[in-house]
Amino acid sequence: MMLMLAANQGFAGIAWLPGTLHAERFPWANAEGLKTFCDRIVPAAVEKLAKSWGAQLRAALRTVVHSRK
């Protein structure tokens, strides 16, 4: 869905957070499962789909601000 929205709206790209950040955000979840899903499964699926559209994945720089309470 995100890819279709981005393509239809003319976005230059989309991004998702790494698994470590999801694991921190959802401490009750299986951290290794989140890391695997976000860092391996999602990129592999998106890369396969993007390739069929003639697009490619690339790394992007990001700034992350952690807030500890």
C-alpha cells in the first residue's frame, strides 16, 4: 500500500525504521522477531516488488532522536 501511494503521489521514495527501533518502541514484543521482520523480510519483499517496477532500494541517512522517560 505504501508503495502504491508513493508511486501515485509522485514521491521520490519511502523509508521504514530499523528493527532495533521497533524493538525499543514495543518492548513487550519479540525483539528478534521485529528485527528480522523489519531488517530482512520487509526489505526483501519491497526489493522484489520494486525490481518488477524497474526501481531499486538504497540506503538513506536518517537522524533519530531518542526520548527516554
